[in-house]
Amino acid sequence: MWKVTPKITVTPKWNEQWQELTRLLKLDEGFQLIFIFIDESQTVDLLREQLKQQFGCYVLATPVAATEQLYHEVMRGLSKLIELAEADRPQAVLVDLHRYHTINESMRVLLARLNERREWLRNGLKKPLIFALSTKTDVGRYAPDFWSIREVTFFLNDSLIYPGKVCPIPCFLRKFTDWSRGILHNYFQQVKSEHHVFNIKGLRTRGEYNIELEDVFVKLYIALSTASNQPHSELLRVEELQGNQLIWKFLSYGRKFYKQLLLVVIGTPGCGKTTLLQYVALQFATKAPHNLPGWIPILLFLRQHVKTILTERPLLADLVQQHFANPKRYPDLQLPSCWFHERLCAGCCLVLLDGLDEVANAEERQQISAWIDEQIINYPCCPFVVTSRPRGYHVAPLARATAVLEVQSFSPSQVRGFIEKWYLATEIKSWGGQNDASVKLQAKREADDLQLRLHTRPELLALTVNPLLLTMIAMVHRYRGQLPGRRVELYSEICDVLLGHWRQAKGIQDSLTAAQKRVALQPLAAWMMKNAVREIDLAKAIEVIRIPLQTLGITDGKTFLQEVQESSSGLFSEREMGVWSFAHLTFQEYLAATHFKEQKIHGNWWDRKVTDSWWHETLRLYAAQADATLMMKSCLQIQSVTTLTLAADCLEEALQLDKSVRHKMETLLTGNLEFENPELFKLAAEVKLQRRLKKFRHLDETREIDLNFISNAEYQLFLDEMQSRGAFYQPDHWGSRHFQKGSAQYPVVGVRTTDAKEFCNWLSNKTNQKYRCPTLAEAQEFLATDSHESVSHRQLAMWCSNDYKSWDLHWESSRAKQEVEANLLTLLKESWVMKYVLQEDIVHTFRLARNLTAVQSSHFFALALALGLPPPNPDPNLNPNPPNAALARAFHAQSIDSYDGDLASDISDLTSEFGYNSTLQDHLKERNFTAARQYVQTLPVATDVEQRRKNLLTKLLIILTATNNREKQQIWRSYTVDLAEYAMIGYEILNKQAKQSTLHAEEKRGLALLHVWTKIVEARQQEEKFPAWEGIWLVRDNSDWEKR
């Protein structure tokens, strides 16, 4: 098809656009303004002939040259057509102006008059009006209103093949020709040379190596902006574009469904916009990614071309040609004069324009946006990607934008991926390109060390969502050997980078140093903290910094702030028109704290601040730089959970603190956890819990995990509140409802799965955040990879559950599990239960505790047989009630505390079931339980059934007469074990009757585990001999738990 022949041949491009044109003309919907941009006379001739043949199109005669006659002839011809009766007018009108490649005075006059008379044309002609124009004709510039009412625009260059024409080959063949001549190869090499290095802007600790961008690049996700008034409302309904996507997805979709594609990528400073465009350019210069066309990447930084665009208004092709023809910048790149023009017109290029927001003047930025819109029209077959900060774009939006996409913050997995890649690339460079096992091991060690440090310092981890700040943190850690031990040092480093070194990296020298800029920014941050605001209007900001600036000899506050905005990489900048703020609250707090340190605050100023959580991070940063004694005294005087939580943090970070104040605070926070004073205990325990909740580690965007077991003191807060409601969740082996003295900070152990679940529910309701036990996968991941604060000789495990229905124990170490299993086998080696349960079941006994007490009709049937009672109907639908409430509630109750009936009344019912005489009944009615107990002891026993009955009654009466809770609990467990054993006897009777030994295997297994559970609890009460192991870890889950 592409072979030149004596006959004119149309290409698929012609067919596609001709079909669209004829479709519009056949609609016969009155006036339609259509622009066709074309430079080839043969194509115009064919267009003219086909329009005449199919639609009777009238072609308005125009002079050969664009003289004064042009305006008169065009306007006169249009007037005559309008004067005709509507029935006599042609079906369409073609005005052929394609020969006029330059905009002289006559063309400007014509376009201006068309702009003025647009409504006259629309209302008078009432037929399609087609203009054939040169591709160099900028209609939007000279006739913007006329341009705005167009129906459609076509570009027909390279749509025909005819004799003598320079081969109008498609893009892929043009690229092949370029490659064979070495042109494209040289250009791609230049793209790689210019953008292959990972750009670390402004960091004081830069290191000695240039790292390859492709070695450290982490997939950057973008998403359709959900802000109002966006151009892509229909895209929000496209399923494949929902959520976070890679840029390839939008390029691919846009190429398929949009004739013109302009993607605007917006994001905060340092989020990776420029790096993303550099990476895209590198990918296309190497090999087209993700099945996209082999576009030629053109990456321009708009800040370098503002003057040229504003003064010359060049075509994009001319601007790019001029840029790459600079012999000083590109001495080895020699491109033909029309090389970019041809490829842009053919749709062979991907245009990447970075930094619309870096055009500082808003009016000039709007002009740049208009220019970009014009280039979309000029080169409709080429996709465009433009980047900007959000505020910069909102002031000068692109009218022809297909979609506005927002760069998403780094997720924990992206943070982890970047750190690992960055360290590996750095180590390889440091070893001269060596990439063996030892280099990889060293890189892994350092990456793991940084990740561990970040996870243990949530305030730093919060900054890593920004790629620029993450890079700074990694650089400081790598080249200083560690992160600064005190975070104020890291914040100082980052602020200095953002205030000065960033610009130096671009070769721009500022008139003020970073320290001088701090002179004004620190009191400004302090004012914003005092007024509890994150944003400040420009006039107020100028007022606040007026006096500090005078010390620098500066009188123009507005100019100072504009310079800070340009040079601070977003540390302090205009977020909306006239509204300014710091990039992150952390920097506002740090600069304010530094200001207060230099002001040397005294008096009762602290009393008003320590009770307000808005101030707490600022106060922590102050304590890290100054003497915290006065602040800590205020905390001691007020003694609330809020102030003591702050004080506990400051104990760790304070630069200076009076020795006696430190001692008082440590005593208050740790000594009172031992429960001697209930009010002080609750205060200290609440502080401990609140501090725990601030130190979770990130799993991903919605989940965080705490790698330390819940302590006895924290669990006691839960127990106390639940006991006040009549619910009891203390571990079964505790001798009372409180933990043992001296163990406040030890992990709470021996908790059942139901206990763990209820604790999480309690904490969720208390904090209005969702807490749960970890899944097995979450626990395994961190125990396998993290050096958390565990003690190697402890026999501890945490409950894990995916859905609160199935539970597993995960151990701190395999050794601990093996030791526990061995101890359990020793404890139960002579027990009858071993033939009914598996070893793994024994270890997980408390996982099954919820099922151990489940009432099953077969249990009561078996119990009736063992106790010589009339058996109930085995069908629970016919007889859903058990034979006796005491028996039923015993199986239900976790402990005597949770027994939900009147035990004395239930015993009376039981004696009636057993057929005992009225003497025993009388004692029970009189509630003389001691006499009743003595009477039961005198009852004769002639059979095994009578012995079982006597045993049950005796233990129930002992419970009623016991003088302490520990004795009650012990006898209650013994009573429930007897029930299990007697039910087991009943099952054996049933098996003999049925002559099948395998019947009721699951029921017998449950009863055996109930016996195991009781034996374990009894052994645990001698803690040194048999410690408990089931504890609680927490996950904070901000996803929709109800959907899980």
C-alpha cells in the first residue's frame, strides 16, 4: 500500500477522517464549523473534488497570495451565501486557505473579522462551513472566540500517496529510515545520556556516586483526580482506570479511545513528577514499554523555555528543533532541519513537558497553558504529558486536557522497594561495579537497618511517603553511617536542603542563605502554631515576618516569600491563591520549636500548652533541643493522661532535664503500675497504653502492627472496665481478678481466643479505631524478618486469626514451641485423654476453649446415662433443654465468675433429679450450705452412679461455702472436669450399646480437651513450674473490617 504509484492512493488515515467528515455532513444539523489543517495541495484537490461530488460543496474562491484582496473576497463570498434563500444554499461551504503558510497582516485581519462576525455566520449561514488551513496557522491565537465554536478539527497531511511525493511512509517506517541513517540511534543515546542519572537535588550529604535512575526507580502510581470540575468525568466510570494505576495504563487507554491525548500529572513537591517523566523518556528511548507504540520521547523542562514561548510563540516542532540544535548543549547531535516537525506531524512522538508550575508568574503560566493547548491542535496524533504542582495547575488549567491525574504517596511496599534498590545500586557503585553475593549482602544489611530504624521512629516513617524526603533520609543514613540519633538533627538537615541546597544543585545561587531564611520562617511557624492554623494568608504572613526581615535588611516581605517559594522546593509555598503553608506539619512544628528554644520561654507559658495535643509534637521537638525541666514540672503538676504521655516521650528525648524532676516522673510512670493506688495505677496504665498506640509499624496503606505483647497493666484496664459490667476475661490461672504484684510490665499470657477478641473490641470502641489480632501471615512476616524486642528464652506466642472464627498460635521462636510441647506431654503422659487428642490440639487448647463449652444434646444424653438419670430425647428439636440447669451452665461458664444462674437454686433442682430426701432440700431452702455439705458427706455410696452424684453435689456445695475466689475457681474447674469425665463414661456406654467404638469421636475429643485445659490451668498456677504462653499482639486496621 505504501509503494509510490502513478495513481493517487489514499491511506487508512484518509479513510478514517473522511468517514468522520461525511458522517458530520450527513447529519444536516445546520451550522457546523470544521477546520482541516493540511499543507499538501494534492490532498486539498482530492478533498475539494470529493466534497463537490458527494455533497455539492461550494468552494469559495481565494486569491493566490494573501493580499488585501483576501479579506474582501472571503467576506463578500460568505455574505452572498447568507443572502440566498436557505433552500438555495449549498449543502456545505469550503474556504481554502491552505496556501497561506505565514500569518501576514491580511490573514490577521481576516481572522480577526471572522472572530468578530462568528455569531453572524452561525445564525445566518446555517450550513457546515469548512476551512482548509496550513498547519502553521494559529487560529486559536488570532481568532480565539471563532476557534472556540468549532465542531471538529482534522489533520490530513500524509494521508495520500501520489507521484513525485516524498514518501509519506507511516511512523514505524519513518523510524526505520531514521535508524538506518543513525539519526534516531543518536537521539536515543542523547536521551539516555541526559536522563539516566538519578537526580539527588540539594542534599548536603550527596555521596560520591551517580546512581542509574533505572536501578532505583520504584513504580509510581497515579490516579484520576476526584476534584470537581475535572475534564474526565466519563473516565471515572471506566472500571480499568479506577484506583491507583501506572502511567502506561492511561497512555494505552487514551491511545485507543481519544484522538487527542493530553494527560496532566499533578503532585506535591518532591512526589516524583520529574523523575517519572525522565523514566518514561528512558523507557521509550530503549524499547517501547507495555505494548505501546514506539513513540520518540521529547522531554522539555518548561522553565528553560518560558522566554522563548512568550516572546516568539513558536510551534512545538520549531522549539524542540531549536533546543536540540544547540551545539553547546548537544555537540554530537546533528538532526535534519525538519526532523522533529515531520515526526510530530506523523504522530511518532510522545511529548513530555515538565514543570508548568515553575513558571512563577500566574499570567505567564496561563499563556504557557494556552500555548500547550495550541500544540495539541497542531500535533493531534501525538500524546502529551504535562506535570505541575496542584496549585500551579489550578491557576492555569489546560483547556484540552483529557485527564488530570494525581501522583499517589509512596506505600510501605514502595518505601521498602526504594530503600532496597537504592542501597544495592549504591553498594555496587562503591565497589566499582562489582555485583556479587557479598555486595548484595552488605546492601541488604544496610537497607534492613534503615527500615528497622524507620519502623521504630513513626515520626520519620510518616515522611517517607514523599520520595524526595525518603531519598534524603536514605542519603543521610548511608553516608553518615546511621540516622541522626535525635530526629531534630534530621529535620534540621532536611530544612537546610529545602531552603538552599536544592537551588544550588540546579546551579542557582540565592541571595540569602538557609540560615537567613530561617530568621523569618521560624517566627512565622511559631505564629501559626500559636493560632492553631496550617495555612496563612499572604497579607498576614508579610505582617508576621516584617520585623524579623528588618534584621536582614529586607523590607519587601512579598518578594522574600516568593523567593522562598522558588528556592525552598515547597517547604513553604502558596497552596491556593493568596494562601500559604508549610509542606508538612512536621516542618512547621520543628521550626516553631527552634524559635521557642532561641526565645528561652519562661513562666507559666507551659501550663497552657502541655494540656493541648496540638502542641505536643512541637514541645517534644523543643525538649530535644533545650532544657525541658519547666515543661516537665507543668506535666507533673497537672498529672493527666495527656500531660503524662507527653512527659513520658520527653523523658526519652530531652536534651537537658533536672535530676530530681526526672526521678519524680519515672516513679510516677512506672512505680504506680503496681496497683497500690487504683487512681494512680489507671493513670499510669493509660499513659503506657497511649504510648504503645503511637509506636505501631506500618504494614501498608491501611494496616499497622505492634510487635510487643500487651502487658498485664494494659490488660487490667480492660478487665476493670469489663468487670464493672459483669463480664470476666482474666486469664484462667490468675488467683484473683488482678495481675500478680510485680508483673505489671510483663506480657499478659494465658488469655483465651475470646479474651483476645474482646480486648480488641474494647480498644476499638475506646479509641474509635479498628484493632484486631494479627493474621498468621502478618505475624510470620515480622517474626521472620524483624529484630523486635523479644527475649530468646521466653515461651511466648500470639493469637492469630483471619476472621475471628479460626485461630492459630504463632511462636516467638521454634525452640519455645518445642519446649512447651515437651512440657505438655510430660504433664499429660499418664492421662486418659491422650488417646482422644492430637499433640497439636493440646498446644492450642485455648484456641478451642470456645468450643469446649459448647452445649451439645449428645453431652446431656451421655451425662444422663453416667448419672443414672432418665435420658433426654437425643433430638434437640424435640427436647432442646438439658436435664438440669447446673449441668448446662457449667459447660457454658468460663469460670465461676461467669456463671449466669443462681447456683443454690440449681443445686436444689439437681438434688431433686437425683432423688435425695427432704432433709437436704430443707438445708438448701434455708441457705445453710455448710449443713447441706456435711449432710451430703454422710450419704452412703453403693454404686459408681451414686459416687458420681455425690462428687458433683459435694463440689458444688464447696463452691458455695468457699471463703476466697481462688478456692472457688479451683473447685469449679474440678467440677467441670468431672462433668467431662462422666459424659465420656456415658459415651462409652452408648458405644457398647451400639457395638461401635468409633461413635461420637468429635464429642469425646472436645471433652478430652476440656480435661486438658483444666490440667494446664492447674499447672500454671504454679508459675515457675508451668508458665502460660498465649499472649496478644495488635494490628490497627483502617480498612473496612466489616467487609473482610
